[in-house]
Amino acid sequence: MSSTTVNDNDEAFQSTFFQHIEQNTPLYISRLAEAVAIKSVSCDLPSYLPEINKMMDWTEAWITRLGGTSSLLPNPNATKEKPLPPILLGEFRASVDAERKKTLCVY
């Protein structure tokens, strides 16, 4: 494959990608507004734990809507005296050659 073909493909992808973003900006702003409306301030667990749990549920629902799989697991460090939010595991598998694709972990 020549470098011209790669560059042409990159430019075509970028053009399509940015056009998609431009056309869907209101949708993305709406989704962002929905997310930031949940006051999930993790540095103040006692005050915001219910909202943090709400954000965990919201995120889990979006993972599922977008075609992924997810699980909310009890936090093994949680106690009655120190409740903690659950651990959210989400996965999006590649549709082609999934076993050979690299894994990305996001915190």
C-alpha cells in the first residue's frame, strides 16, 4: 500500500468523522448535559453516594444501549460503616477478530 493511499484514507476518514460530529453536536451536548446533571462527586462519598450510584446505573445503561455488556459488582471494600459504590465492568467486543484485538481499560 502506498503512502498516498494511506493519507487519502486518513483524510477521507477524518472528513467523514468530523462531518458526523458536526451533524450530531446537539445530540452529544444533550447526552453530556444528562451526565453532568448527576452530581457524582466521588471525593465526597458520604454526601454524594446516592448520586454516584445513580451515575453508575446511568453509565451501565449506556454501555448496554451502545451494544456492550456490563456488570455492577459489589465493592469488596465496602462495609456498613463505610459504604462504597459498586464496581462497573463494561465490555465492547470487536465485531471482527475479537480474540486478537487489544484490550483497553478506562477508569
